[in-house]
Amino acid sequence: MTDTSTTDTVRFSPLSFLEGATAAIPAFGSDLVDFRREMHTDPEVGLYLPRSQARVLEALKGLDLEISLGKAASSVVAVLRGGATQSAVGSRPTVLLRGDMDALPVAEKTGIPFASTNGAMHACGHDLHTAGLIGAARLLSSVRHSLTGDVIFMFQPGEEGHDGARIMLEEGVLNAAGRRPDAAYALHVVSDMPSGVFTTRAGSYMAAFGDLSVKVIGRGGHGSRPFQALDPIQVAAEMLGALQTYITRRFNVFDPVVLSVGQFHGGSASNVIPDSAEFRASVRSFSPGVEARLAQELPDLIRQLATAHQLTAEATFTPVMPATVNHNSDAELWGRTARTFFGEHRFVPSPSPRTGSDDFSRILVEVPGAYGHLGAGSPDIDPIEWAPMHSPRAVFDDSILVNQAQFLAGVALGKLQELEVLG
């Protein structure tokens, strides 16, 4: 006889539990779409997002939440206290859900009716993340009496290169409910992936991100007599190729490194050799050992190449954020939630890590949890024409918002029930 008691005990509530909650909230889906489109029309960049913060606070009105606001950034932290346990505050299970709110300094070119016109754009889908997290807060609030623990809703500014997660950690987001979360989860939409398909994987999932900044210092001169100068542009250009060669020959292809130069500056006229040239590169990797090597070896390589040409170079490698590493059991719960709620066909395990980065990695360094993606490719556009995230032409299907909210609420419910059983 097979013992199925463990499986039966930890199985979380079926989708019908949240479908009932969804149906009981008037205009649930259309309200989320309206919120998202209003936010899309008026994006804000960086850590200071006063209008976005105000919209979130308005959307959370009427819910029984403990709300606090950030000081160094326009963050919103809302705590929902579960009503199904008499455990004292600070001792009951806690789950954190994150949604980021900031946009990019990209001029939108989608042509959609609610496109931004202020020079910024939600080209990474954070408007959907915010709306989806609001939906999860509404769903979980409506079944508060059934919650066996507490939920922290983390509305984060400054994910796009401003390290907003670090600031929220410093301001105590992990202690908002009186104890550190037992698990944390986040979901990211993808504009060039089929709408409604969920994906994640255990272990390394998103890359660590570092910034390589280089200044090559030579001696300027006349463009017709380069032998009388020390040309920093030519040497800097050589460095670009040398960096790629070094990575492919010195690092294991199965523990990959991705280096992309995004800035190169030097000179003021076609017939003048300048005194210096500068470039910056993003460097992505997946393991702490590789990141430590990159921080040491890439600046050394740059300085040695400059010396070989009798020039000098200033080279700095700055770690920006660690790799996003999913805890095995939480990645399994993430995938199981998607399959159980929406069907086997709606979850496709990621066969390999993704080379993008997200500062939710800082949360996962502190507490176990999982991060994954949800396809949001527009059904009104030929998939061949789907623009990737960060493109000024990226279009997201916001009809997924109901499922997004249900998923976030469902993974929180599943974890709380799992913790109750284990406790």
C-alpha cells in the first residue's frame, strides 16, 4: 500500500478557491487592465516615482493592510495579516511577493492608444507587475480569513539599474511583518514569449550583473601623423576584441559569461587623435567564483594591453547585483502552481538560465524563494514581429493580468499551507 499522506497534506487549495474570490470582486480583471494602462501612459524612471506610488496607494484603499512608505525611494510595503491562525505576530508563516514599478528612459514607438508621450516607457512590463501584485493583494484580502500566515506585498521602485531592492532591504522590507519571510516570489512578464506560458527553473536562473568601466590614456596628435601620437582609440578598439577572446578562451562555456560594450566615446574630429578614449561594458555571469575572477582579471587584461602599446588605462569592475538563484523546492512550487491552476501546457520549464538580471536576486540571497517569467506576447501581432523587452516597440498582452494575479496569490497560498503542515 502506497503512503500518500504527505502528498495529500501539502497539496494547496485548487484554482476554484481563487476563481471564487476573483468572481466575487466586481470588475476585477477590467480594473487591473485600466490600472495598468493608466500607469503605462504616465511612466516614471528611477527611485522617485510619486505618481506611481500614489496610484498604488489608491488601488489598495479599502483593503485591510498595514502600509508603510519608503524614505529613500517611492516604495510601498503592504502587510496582510492572515485570520486563520491565532499565532502571535512575529511567529507565524510569512511570504513575500514583489512587483517592480519603474520604467525606462525610452521614447515609446508602439502606436498603441495608451502609449506614453513623456519620453519614458514601461518597456520592461513593470506596469503589469504592479497591476498583477495589486490583483494578488485584492484576492488574498478577500480570503483573508483562510490565510494561515501573513503576506508582504513589496512594490519596488528602481529595479532598472537603480538597485531599488537594496534600498528596500536597508529600510527593512524583510521585517515588515515582524519576522523575515519564509519564502519570496516574483514574476516577470516577457513581450516576446507566447501569452500565458509560465517558465522557471531551479538553481541559477538569471545572471549576475557587473559594470566594466575603462579609460584608455594616450597622447593626442594629428590624424595624418599617428606615429607621433599614442592613439587611445585604436588601442581601445583592440581591447573590445581582446575581451571577447579572453572570455571564450579562459572561461568554461558551461558556466557562461556575456560581455556587451554599450558605450564608446573618444575624439572630437576625424583628423584629430585624442588624448583618451572611454568605454563601458555590461558583464553577466552565473556563479560567484566566475564573478570574482572577472572582477580581477578583466581590469588586469585592460591594463596589460595598454602597457603593451605604451599607453595607460584605468579599468574598474563594479559588481551591480548578484545572480538570481532559485531555491529548489520553491522553484518546484512555482511550476506546480502554474500547472495545477492553468494546465500542464501552461508551464514550460526553462532548459537553461537567462542572461538578463534582476535585483530581486538580492531578496533571494537573504531568503529562499523563486523567480520566473510569464509570456505576454501580443496576440494582435505576428510572433515574428514581437519586439523584445526594453525595445521602444515592445507590446504586452495585458489580458494575462487576471491569471498573473491568481498565480501570485496561489503561490503564496501554497507556501503558507506547506509551512503550516511542516510546522
